[in-house]
Amino acid sequence: MDDALDGQQRGEAKCNMIPSGSKRRQWSEKEEGALIEALHELCRAGWKTDNGVFRTGYAAALEKAMESKVPGSNLKASPHIDSRLKVFKKHCCAIADMKGAAGIHWDNEDHMVLCDNDDVWQQWVESHPYAKGLRNKPFPYYDDLCIIFGKNETNGKGVEMATGGAKALGHKVANNDEENGIGSEVEELTKMLGTFLEQNKGLLAVFTTLLKAKAAAAEKRAKLNGELMKLSLNLQARLRAAYMIVCDPAKVDLFFSLPDDEKAEWVSMLLLGLV
């Protein structure tokens, strides 16, 4: 494929695909063709790595190239060029997914997606929103974009199959969208948790105190039988005392608050029903 674009052939198709009334900048066919040409030039100049990713600063290089190719266009890296590249990538991925789908056909000659059945198309668009607006609309840059965004035209190295490059790009875009979505959800949940903790500091302090008290009481109950075994009690008296104490949190606290020499006297009084 010749890297230089044929302006006359590209002029046969309109690829803006921007809804009427949109506030986005309307790109002319000349500008889009120049952008594709500039992307090819960056690939050949080594701006794309072996794994198919453009190096940092490539958008600024594209802005400079566009000013040279289309003087006075005033196309900036952000938002104009970045936005257009996102549209190109989505369309390229959508076409790659549609190629071979039942009832949908890619016309290599006219460079457009064809579908004769309205129901088939509607069902496809519902599950593949990137395809919306591509039916019967020429998109002459598909093959170029498969080369540009695939792991191919890097420093003059070999070119992959176009559809393979586009499908790889499709997986990359889908994965990025999913990761971004998950990241946003985690960030939102973190903010909500932070707000909840800030608004309920007092309540959380009460819960913490209660949990500590419960843990301390459980520890005392676990130690009770061992403490009773230190006293001069027969088995029946020890088990009876243990049952009477453990059933009453106040008795548990009192038992462990007494000095060792007073515990025996208090237990004797407890068994005799004096306390």
C-alpha cells in the first residue's frame, strides 16, 4: 500500500460522521487525508514502538505536521487531533468486529459497511454501539488505520494483516474502556467510604469501644476456670462456681477485680448464696 494518500480518491468519500448540530469541530476530507498521511510519516520516522504504541509527544508532532500540510487549519493536538484519533480508532474497531458477521458485509471497493436488513443492523448496533452511524457510510481510511494502529508499520518493518491489526486494536480499546470503568468505580467507592467515615466518627468510636469490651469479657471468661483451679475447691464446687460467675458479666468483672487472697472467700460466699 502506497503511504502517500491519493487526494482525488479520498475526495470521493465523506467521513466526518459527526451528527448535525454537534459542537465538535467539523473535519474536512482534506484535513482527514492529511492526518492519515501524517500518521504514516510518524510511523516511518520511528514514533511508533515495536508493540504498536506511539511515543510520548506524538500528538504535538502531528499538530506541527498538520499546520504544514493544511496551513491555517488551526488544528491543535488537544482537543482536535486527540478527539479525531479516538473516532478513527472506534470506527476501525467497529468495522473489524463486523467483518464476517451474519447479514453484514464490508465493501472493499467502496470502503463501507453494507447491511440490507434493518432488524439485523439494529440488533448489531444494540450490542456494538461503536458501529452506530457506519452503515452505508464510506470510511476509506480503514486499511490505513489498521496499519497505523496495528503492530506493523514501525520504522519500515513488515505489515500485519489489516483485519488482525484492527482486531488487536479493538481488544486494546475494549480493555482500556473496561479498566477505566473499573478504576472510576473504585475511585467513587473510595470517596463514598471516606465520606461515610468522616460523618460517622463518633458512632465508629462507640462501636470500637464496645468491640474491645466484648473481647476483654470473652478473654476473662476463657481464663475463669484456670483461676478457679487455683482455689481449694472440689470439682463440683468449682464447676458450680464457674457456671454462676460466667452467666453474670458483673460477677465476672468483680471476680477478676479481687486480689487473689479474696477470691476464695468471695467464691465461698457465692456458693452459700450470700452474694
